Amino acid sequence: MKSRNLLLTICLAGFLWQCTFDSLHENKVFAGDLPRAEFNLPNNNKACARDCEIQFTNSSDNAVAYEWDFGDGNMSMEENPVHTYSNPGTYTVTLKAINQNATDEFTQELNIEQAVSFVKTFGGDNYDEGQKAFQLQDNTYVMLGYVESKDIPSVNQNTDYQIYYVHTDENGQLLDQKGFGTAEGGCGLEGGAAINFGDIVIAAHDDEPWMFRIDPTGSSFDWEKRNPVDIRAWESLIAHPNGGVFAAGKAENLSTLTIAKVAIHDGKITTKNFSNLSGSHVRLSVAKDGSLLVVAHKGSFNGDLDPILMNLDLDLNVNWTKENFGGSSVDLIYSAAVDSEGNIFMTGYSSSFTNGSNDILVIKTDANGNLIDHYNYGTAKSELARDIILNDEDEPVIVGRAFNGDSNSNDAYFLKLNTDMEIKSDWYFGGDKTDSFNAISLLTDGGYVITGVSNGTTGTQDALLIKTDSEGRIAE
């Protein structure tokens, strides 16, 4: 709700507002001009896990002084203040815009909600890991990953490992869990998973390349394709906003990359091969214009491994290819994302651009793949990024693993940058053993869902699911 109140002010010589008004002329306020108070909020309904920081943007006219009342007993005279609210609630915020002629008041209500945040682990008596997580249309969550534990009733006891499916409610409480895959040697989520039109498509390996579509509850298969193309394994999978999914796989000789276009309704696959490119660690993304971005690699881990960025149309024809993003050593990309301007962000780790052994690497290009700059984040120890997204403010948000000096171990790591690629916030998760974040997704409330693996106190490794607020925070 907004309201306004204009109060005329008489100017008397010798008072605070003197009739010379040198500062008023500097701000182009002259006799007879009336102030107009107004301000903008980032969101009239802000959800925070704990202390909620609000940036107020002043859009007043003809004013030389301001008085803010934040509705919680705190005041400010700044033009564009930042204020932190300690508790959820509805606050009446008032701004007074003042000049020598009058004072104008403008009021808005700010609703601060308690954001849902949680930290949950899932698994059993062996190694279990989360590799991808989604928010469904009913605000529940699905986590997909890897399960070795045999003390989960719905997991196949006759395989070494399976694809792990976990369904939770909006508060992270378990609704269902099960395993997919029949191969005695194990079934893994090598290619990843994507959600499109409400259903989930999974690219996996079950003694052979395996792709299937299931409903969100994991209760039925819409279709499945076993060994559908001549590849060794799937490596990456994305949903396209116009429908369908795209997948990337590696050939038996590891030097040929296969890109596949998959029809969402029946799983029909169209492929195209690209020689002299490693199919290992290939990643897919969607450009601003809807074309397909492919991050592949040239070289080897024994020498100079460099990323290559390709742009394909939706019939898998090459629009352009850009190279020479790497340095003199190994530079490996695990994820790519695109901002609202079409700029491309690739992240992973670098042994070339580093403060230590390996650093988190971010490569930024324009929409045509032309290099803007390299950025590295890390210490003298080893760090790597597993996934990157851009939030609604075009700020890069990265998850992975980094060395934590406080615990003297490699911990799961959350890194949020501003649009100038400077660190805005970061935090670690874990104890005295290795923990890792593998994937992050942006949610409808502006928060994030993160998945990975956590080393518990019992000596087992559990699949990890975390829900944060829009600042990446968890309630204390």
C-alpha cells in the first residue's frame, strides 16, 4: 500500500533551511519547486531465512534532504539506505523528501516473510550422493543421485549401486525414495537429469547407455531407450525451453563427441558426431537466442587440457566455434550458464590461472563466445566449481568444493558474485572430512536448492539437500 502527504514549510532566515539555499541550487531546486517523495522496493514480499537486508531506492524529486522511518523503530537520513530487519512481519516504511518549500511523505508497506530453509541428508549404511535437484510445480523437491546403501527397502539389493531418487515435501521431509537400475555392476547418473513439461528425463548408464522419462513421483516410465546410439556413455543433459531435451555423449575411443536431440514425448533421438573433441566432461547450456551451447575440451589431463565453446542451431549445425580459453595446464569446465544480456559464464577449475594448486575458474564471454576475461577464486589449496547459475539480478552463483582453513579440510562451498565478478558472499559446509556441493537450482521464491554429498559422523557419506533463501542463507 502506498500513500502521500504534502506539508508546506515556511522558510525563515536564520533557521536550518536558510533562504540562500546554496545546496538547493546545486541540486537544481528553486523557489516554488515542491518535493515529491517516492521510493522503490526490490520486492514487496521479501522472504529471508534470517536477518533480512533491504536496499531502498530513492526516486524522489526536488529534494535536498531525506528522512526514513523503517517501521521497526529505526530511522535514517541517507538517500538510498540499506536496512536490516531482524524479524519477519509487515512494516510501514515512510520517506520524507524535504526542501525549502515543503515536505512530502510517501509510505509503502513491506512484508517480510520467514523463508523456508533446511539442511537434509538421505541415505543409509554406505556411500550415497546427490547430483541434481529440482523444484516441482507443487513446490516439493526431487533429488537424483547415486545410492550404494542396501538398508533402504526400495533399493535393489543385487546391484552394486543405483540411481537414487528422493522426493521431499516443501520443508525437506521425505515423501519417497527408491533406486533405478538393474545392472549387477551398478547403474549411475552419468549424464544427469532435466525436467521438462513436468516430467523428468534421466541420462544414465546401466551396463549400457540408458535414457528414460518418468513422472515426477518416479512411479511410472513414459519411455526408455537402452543403448539408443553408438556411444560409451552419456555425459550431459539439458531441457530446452521450447520443448525437448538435448544430450551429449562420449564415444568408445573418447575422441568423438556425440550431440543428441531427444523428442520429449517419445524419446526419438537424432544425433550428430564431432571428431577430435573429447566427449568426457562435455556440458550443455541454452543461449539467449535459444541456440545450443556446447562446452567440450581438447588435449589431455597429462598436459594442456583446454575448453572449447561451440554454438549449434537446434538441428545440430555449427554456428560458430571458439577456442584458446585455457592456459598452459589443465583447465576443466563443469558447468555453463547465460545471463540476461546473453553473456556466457563457464566454470570449473584451473591449474593455469591459479593462486595455488587448483582454483575455481570462471570464464566470461560475450554472446558470440568472444572472451571478456578469466576470473579465479581460491587459496593456496585446491578448489573447484561443479555448477553455476545466474540469479534474477544476473549475479553468478557457484557451488563446488574448497579448502576450509577453519576445519583444515575440503568442504562444500557456496560462492555468490556480484555483476563485477567480485565476491559478494561465500560460505562452507562440512566438518573434518571432505564434503561437496554438486548442483544448484534457482527457485520460484528467489532462493536456491543445492545438492551434494556430506560425510556424516558415522563414517558413511550421505546425499545432501539444502534449501536457502535468496541470499544463500540457512536459518540458524
